[in-house]
Amino acid sequence: MFLSLGFKSVTMDDIANELGISKKTIYQHYATKDDLVQATTLFLFENISSGIDEICAIGKNPIEELFEIKEYVLHNLKNEDSSPFYQLQKFYPKIYATLKCKQFDKLDSCVIQNLKRGIALELYRKEIDLEFIGRIYYSGINSLKDIEIFPENMFKMRNLQENFLEYHLRGIITEKGLSVLQQFITKHNQ
């Protein structure tokens, strides 16, 4: 409900009605809505992190891996409209800050490993600065959620992420990587 309707928009009454329980029952487990929002966001983060780890463990080529992670995250965030995250940032800034730190740590380590494998497989240029590219990737992914820059009525999150991922890869791939990317895009668009 938080992802579909927004963290601020969903009330404890809405949650109780959806679950078919009383608000009192919810408050036996979570003292405040803030506590519930925090538990929900951390649970979702841990769930998605585990899924990303599983994707990385498969050992696909790094280009396909990034696209698969993107799809996995979008699926688990219900195609991730930016408004729930805007509400989280605006109305639950401490929870948002905690989540943002966790996301940075996870994404940074994941992207750095992806970059190293891509270099080893000669899909990514060997001279790229891993720390810089990792941080640029993190910043770019998060800027897509900024509704002032990317208004929801003009941009769909799926398209934004597809375009950003291709943009990111084209900046770091070799000729061999470009061939893999083009094959992937062609196959994906069929």
C-alpha cells in the first residue's frame, strides 16, 4: 500500500481495513506509524538486497546483470513511481536518510563488483575510475526519482531507468561491450 499510494497517504485505518484487523492490533506490534514505515522500508530493502545478491551470484555477464537487477528492483517496487519515495523523503526524513545510506552501501559494493568483472571480461574500459563511476551511477539512479526534474506526467520510471542504464553503459563499455549491449537490446526489444 505504501508503494502504491504513498507513505503519507496510507493511514493506519487503511492498513487495518486492508488486513482485516483493528488498529489496536497493529499498535501492539508498532507503537507508531513511523515505526511501521521504518520496519516496512527496511524489510523491503533487505528483501531486494537478497534478490540482488542472488542475481549477482548467477555470474551472468555484467551488462545483462545490470539489466536483470533493474528489472528485479522495478518488479519488487511495483514499477517504482517516484511519489512514494518523495513522500518518504518529505514526511519521514530520518527513515529516508537511513534507507539512503543502506542503498548507497549496497549499490556501491554491487556496482564496484560489476565494474571489476566487466573490466576483467573486457566489456568495460580498464581505465575507468571505479569509485567515481559507482558514485555517478548511484547519483543518477536516485536523481530519476526527483519529480521536479522528471515529472511523473512526462516520464515513466521504467523508461527512465532503461534510458539511464543504456546511457551509463555506453559511457564505460569497450567495443566488445558495445556488441554485447547491442545484442542484448535487440533481443530485449523483440
